[in-house]
Amino acid sequence: MTQSTPARRRLDAALAHLATTFRGMTAHPDDSNCECHWGSAEELALLKTPNVELDPDLLRRTYWAGDWHFPAAMLRRILPQLATALVSGEVERLGSMDYAGRAFALGRWQQWPAEQSTTIREFLDAWWVVTLSDPDAEVPAYAVLAMLVEASGALDRWLGAWATATSPVANRRLAEAFGEWEYDLLRDDPPWRTWELTDDEEEVLRAELTAWLLQHAPARLRMVDTDPELLHRIRLLGINGPARWDDPHWPNRGY
């Protein structure tokens, strides 16, 4: 059983507020999608009916689709269920965190009325706090961060929260994340791909993440008894050109 903590209670309250705020929302009455590739007319009708629970497969196909004509209305319709599926790890197990992030991005939720946008921002913030503080968090921090960046179009907010979360759990999450990212970062590539950001924006994201890691990661990873080779790979991020791959700690694999 998941332990009740202040962070978990905050997240539970955020999920409950989402359910209240978006109760009764429906897809736009004129929205449509391809029956051959998306689903049936009967399923589309469910999205236009308020307060009807969607089965997991219909929910998945709805947030996977990036071609809704009215994506904001569609996001409002599925938000409470989608948020719950994100927190439980269901979306991550399906390998579709990026699709969920794209659904948020296409919905342009930051432009919605203040009550709605504030409710979403509180959910995202609360979920991130749980991810960084709860040893039983269902989704790895690196997967949550990529989704949050896609959903919000920004990285600094989430790194700022990680900088102030200095518990052993947050530090272990950092070690896990860098283990996931280091192959791409050492090749000067973004560690994840986005749907809505341009190549130039992804490059800015990579540079921002690299600078943050160089500043924060070494001391924090030493606190959790990290493999010394991982620390060397963080150090290599601060070296450019041939000196990086000529370094004696350059990983012996096809970078």
C-alpha cells in the first residue's frame, strides 16, 4: 500500500480538483476522426457525452491521436482519466508518455481560463514532487520529466524543483535519470525527442540540461554511492571536442 505523505496527499487533492473542474466536459460536437484508423462512430459519440468513463483502450487512442480538430476540448474531456493513468504508470507502461505530453501541448492549456490552467499546473507540480520524493513513485523521473517538458514547453521549472529536492530519493532519481540520458548527452544529442519543439529549441533544452547536470549532479550522486564511472561521464559533459573522446574514461562503446 502506498504510504500517505504530504506529497501524496497534495497529489490526491490535485487529482480530485481536476475531476471537479473538468466534470461534464465533452469533445467538440463537430470533432471527428478516421473510423478506419482511430475508432468507431459509437466511440466518438462517447467522447461527446459528459461524465462517461472511457475504457483504457479508448482513452489511449484518444490521447495518441494528434489530429483532432478541437484538441483543447478533447483534452478537457479526457483530462481526469488521463491524469490518473499518468500517475498510476499505465501510460508509461504503454510506452506513450510522449503522446500524452503532446496532447497537453496541442491543447494549449496555459491559455485556458485561470481556474482551469491553475488546476492543471498544480497537478503537474504535485506529480513531479511525488516523483522526486516518494520511493514508491510509479514512473521514473526521466520519463516524467520528458512528459512535463512536452506538456509545458519548458524545462527550467522542473529542474528548479529538482534542485531544491535534495533527499536521498531525489538523488537516486537523478542517478537513474543520468544513466538513461548519458548516451545521448555525450553525443551532444537531446536525451529525448519532442513533438512540438523545433530542433533549435531541443538544442537549447539539451544545453540547459547539460549545464544543470554539471552544476548539480556530481555532489548529489556522490551522496548515494554512485558508480564512479557515472561521475566521470558527467565530468565528460564539460569537455568539448576530441578531448572528450580521448579521455581515459570515455566509455568503450559505440557512441
